[in-house]
Amino acid sequence: MKTALITGGTKGIGKAIAFAFLQRGYEVVLNYDSDEPAALAAQEEFNIMGYCPLLLRADVSDERQVAEMLGEFFSIYGRLDVLVNNAGISRVNIIQNTTAEEWDKIFGVNIRGAFLCCREAVDKMIGRGGSIINIASIWGEVGASCEVAYSASKGALIAFTKALAKELAPSKIRVNCVSPGVINTEMNSHLSSAEMDDLVDRIPLGRLGRPEDVADACVFLAETPYVTGEILSVGGGFAK
Ligand code: NAD
């Protein structure tokens, strides 16, 4: 049976991605960082629907924890077909107020985390092949005012994806990005309803994205064998 590891897989977009792969018969592992009760609640929700994903705890920015997580993953399943680097954090701040610690924290999760997970995974994927999907952001493509650190980290993730796709193509490991626009999750809960309405007005398809929209794109990339190094925008035409 095929396997998938989704980082930050117990809520928001990650949870929808996990559900999409569970529905397609994959063995799915949900990585989570620290919120054990929320992780158990997500697992229970899937159990009620008849699915049995495994939970593995690791802060993706922590080298040791990531190595242990992937070690445990491979000792259980022996193979990894799809790695989705979804875990991410954002902060809204003008550059003058952005501390070096905040910058490092954002880069730690959004790009170092993806690097560490890929590094630990690829040795075991070589030979069998597989698919790595990094969840970037439209802001990594076009830049967002007051989100310089976040935009830069996602831009780095896009460059990382393009480079790694070339490096791993001879090993039959495909590496792609999904680049969401504005998706209706807790990450955007700081926005007022007026700000949300304004954003919707700027989305050509006329609605916010749903986590399932991003999940559909992940399934497409995982199961389309001749696509690598691509940045697939899922934003209803936003900011294009
Ligand atoms: P969310 O805040 O609901 O979920 C983020 C997930 O990442 C959570 O499960 C969180 O626990 C996990 N996480 C954070 N730090 C972690 C760490 N150190 N180790 C392991 N897990 C960690 O946000 P979301 O909207 O579901 O975002 C998912 C991804 O999509 C992120 O990478 C985000 O940048 C990206 N994205 C979101 C939007 C949007 O509009 N919501 C747009 C573009 C890109």
C-alpha cells in the first residue's frame, strides 16, 4: 500500500490533504508539532469516518526530531511514496518591527523544516521513486506587504523545489510546489470580515479557497508521473 507523510497534518490545509490521500487508499501519517489534544481529536475524527492515520510528533524545524520521526516512519512502513511539506507559520509585521528571532522562526519552520524532512526522506525514496510536494504561497511568488519574512521564506521554498526537482529527477523522485492563494483556515483568522470581503473581491473566481482545493492539487501532483519542478498556483486566479 502507498504511504504519505503530511507535516502539520492535523488541522487546516494539512488535514484536508491527509483526508484526500486517505480516501485514495494511502496509509497516511499526520505529523504534528505540540498540540497533542488537537492531534488526537483529528485522528479520532478520521477513525469515526473509518480511516486509521498514524500520528507522529515532531517540530519540523528541529533536526533531531525530524530524524527520529522519519526513522520511526520507515521502521513502520519501510517506504514513503508522498511527502507533503505543509507545516508553516506566518506573521504580519512591518519590517522595522520584525525581530531576528521572528525571522529565524518563520524560516525555521517554512524552509528549514522542508529541507530537513526532504533530507531525511530521500535516501529511502531513491530506487522506488516518489513525490515530494511543498506547500508554498502566492506571496512567495508575488510578495506581500507586511509579510516580508513569510513571503521570503515561501520564495525560498519555491527555489528549493525547483533545484531539488532537478537533483532528484534521475532518482525518479518528483518535487513540486502547490502555491495557495487565500485559503479559509485559521492562518487567516487575524483578518477582519471587511478585509476578507476585500480579498474575495480581488479573487477572479469570486470565493476564498477551501483546504480541499489545495488537497486536490496535491493529489494531482502526486499521481501525475511526468510533472516535476512545477509551481501550481491554487488561488482562483488571485494575484495573477
Ligand atoms: P494552519 O495554521 O491552520 O496550519 C499550519 C499547520 O502547521 C498546523 O497544523 C501547525 O501545527 C503546523 N506547524 C506549525 N509549525 C510547525 C512545526 N514547527 N512543526 C510541525 N508542524 C508545525 O495553516 P494552514 O492555512 O492550514 O497552512 C498550511 C500551509 O499552507 C502552510 O505552509 C501555509 O503557509 C500555507 N498557506 C496557507 C494559506 C492560507 O491562506 N491559509 C495560503 C498560502 C499558503
